Amino acid sequence: MKSAYAQSGVDYSIMEPFKMAMVAAGKKTLRFPEKRDVHISTDAVHAHGAVFQYRGKQPHIWCKTQEDLGNKNWIAEWMYQNNPQGKTYYDAIAIDTALIVVNDVIAQGALPVVFNDQLEASRSEWYGDKKRAQDLAAGFLQICKEVGMAMPAGESASLRYIVNPQPPVTEIATLSGSVTGIIAPAERLITGKYLQAGDVIIGVASSGLHANGISLVIKKAMELPEKFLTKLPNGNTLGEEALLPTRSYVKLIETLLDNEVVIHALLPGTGDGVGKIAFDKRAFTYRIHSWLAVPPLMRYFREVVGVPLLDCLKTFNWGVGYYIFVPKNQVEKIIALGKKAGYELAEIGIVEAGKRQTIFEPEKITLAPPGE
């Protein structure tokens, strides 16, 4: 017989196997940060927090941030709900959850070493789906290994009175996390204060939607006859294209730092889309003269669904997932190093003195800065 607490909506007998699966995955990650001389205490893995230390010899500082995935896994739940025997997509969702934080941390020149995940589900029963749980754990393990960080602690809760998914999705969990990164040596810190007129803007290709603009994607997709099963010209369904995992830029930034290139600012291409280029509060105009390829889903929303181009540019990354602001004499070296590391990069613009705005010359559109 269920306890009174279980009957009220929090059933630990259902949640415990999920928690143990995440602990098991986390234990496999504990040595990943050692390549950066950060050691995780294995004695405290079952405690309520991560215990770790730097054992290197460099003067160092730490950087920590946290982020929420947002609405992206609503699409994963819709796809899984409409094909229960198919993919859960939660391996990709785990990658998204980690990278939305990681890609922010590296913008300070910090390399990720510790990741803590956090989930709040609409019902305890959400945790009982073994396939989804296994995929989520596998995704976290995969991305931790790729970027060199450990996942020594996390949190999972059931919040039936707070987390209520929008129909037709019937159950869901919110996903978020925090990442601690290390800057060693400490002079690798990148603050953006050296950004100046004359700097060149380098764009790095995204893998697709990443985790921004999801609310617009859901709204428009649900208005289509086939919804997320709508076929795109490249053969993928709209749902499959939307759920492509976020690209990690850790290897790129680590390569540039190790080769001591001069970087004035780094910027992940996230909220506010292309308009975010004007992130700095100072009076700079960002003149974009060329661009990288626009991903299939974004082209479809512009050309077929009919989302106005200005809305596309202020919502989606439009194919550029990271921006690097550098002196002109560093451009050739950075592009060569980036391509060798496996990324597609291009010189896309220049920073000018003037009104704070982004001039997107390929489409002859001027974009207001974030928040305007």
C-alpha cells in the first residue's frame, strides 16, 4: 500500500531507480576533470554536494554559472508520446541541458570541470520510464566525457503542484544545471573589456536550433497539420530537426587558449538571436557583411511557415552558435586553429564606433540590441 506522501504525489519508490541511474552515470565521470588538474573526492559522492580541489601549480580562479534548458524537452515529450516505441530524444536533451550552461562558462575563458544537474517533474511517475531515464543518464555521461567535466551531484524532485505541462503533453520535467569552470592560469580570464572598434567578428557554425527560440517553434509547429511530424526538404521531420543537440564549443575555445591567441570577447549565440551580437553596453555598431549557412529548420520557418525575417533574426541563432571578437591580426590564425579542431568558422563582420546596434548587411536589416 502506498504511503500518504506517495498518494499526495511524491513516490520515492518510483523515483529511486532513476536517482540510482543518475548516480551510477555520475560515478563514471569523476576522473574526467583530472586532465585540468581538478580532482573530485570520491568519498563524498553520496553526500549533498560535490567536493573537489585543484592540484595544479598555476595561479587560478573559478567561474560558475547556471542555466535552465527552457521548453525544448516539451518537443521530445511530444515526439515520444506520439511514438512510445521510438526514440525518447533524452540523450540529446541531456546534452542540451549541460551545454546551455557550459557554452556560457567558456565565454569567460573558463574550462568546465563540475556539472550539477537539476530536474523537477510534474509527477513521480515521470521518473519511472526506464528508457527515458537510461537515455538521459547516457547523454549526461557522453557530454561530460566530451567536455572534460564530472557530474558528482544533482537533484531530482516531483512538483505536481508547480510543474504542469501544456497539453497535449501529459507529463514532463524541467531541466537545469550549474557548471563550475576553472581559469588556469588566471590571466586567461576573458571579460570583454578589451572589445574595441576595429575588432573582427568571427562566427562559428551552430548544429541547428540549439535551445533558443523553442517557444516560437512549438507554437508554429502545432499549427501545422502534421505538427512535429511535418517533413522538411532534407527528409527529417520538424521534430527531429528541432531536437538536434546543441554543439559544444569547448574544444574550440580550449584550442585557442592553449595556442595563446588574443581574444577580446566571446559570446554564445543564445537568446535574442543575431541581435545578441550587440551584447556590450558601450556604443558600438556591429556591421555583419557575410554569414554562414542557415540550418534547414530555420529556412523552413522563414520560407514556408512565413515567420518574418526580422523575427527569425531576433529569435534564432540563424546558423551561428558562437562569436569570437578579435584583433584583425589574429583572424587567420584563429580560423585555421578552429578548422583543425573540427569547427566551421568565418569572418563575418567588424566592430565600429557608433550607435549600439547590429547592421545585418546580407538582408539589409538593422537589429536593435538585446532587450530593445
